[in-house]
Amino acid sequence: MKLDESTVKSLFETYFDGSYGIEPQQINNPSTFSMGVCKLDFNVKSNTLIVHLRRPALLIGRAGKTIKDLEEWLECKIDIIEVKKF
């Protein structure tokens, strides 16, 4: 099933931060704030979410577990672009 851009972005934020009445997917997941998420882009044609963030290791997780679980949950591929501080 292919999702639209706004749905994927919303699901990404809900996965890590939860929302009103919805708990985050895993208790030990970092928040989007702690990961330094700056921007989310979604390419519908390739079904890929592009995450621009400052701390990519937090999104990847130990042995890649966090990002693999997220890709399964969102049913799309995730690409990471690290944003450098000046």
C-alpha cells in the first residue's frame, strides 16, 4: 500500500513522540527533538522517506534495529541525511 506524504510524516512523528491519546511505539525510542529532526521529505514514486537530522545514530539504533522496525511499521524505505551544525 502506498501512502501519501502527509500521512507518512504524521506516522513518523507519532512513532517517536506519540500524540494525544496514543503512546509512542516503543518506550525506549528517542524523541524527534533529541534526534534533531529538521525536515521530513517523502518521495511517493520510490516510496522513500528522507529524514534530515542532526543525530542519525539515534534513528538507526543499536545494530539498525530502530530504523528496521520503523521501515516495517511505515511500509517504506528510509534514507538519512545528516545535518551538520556550523
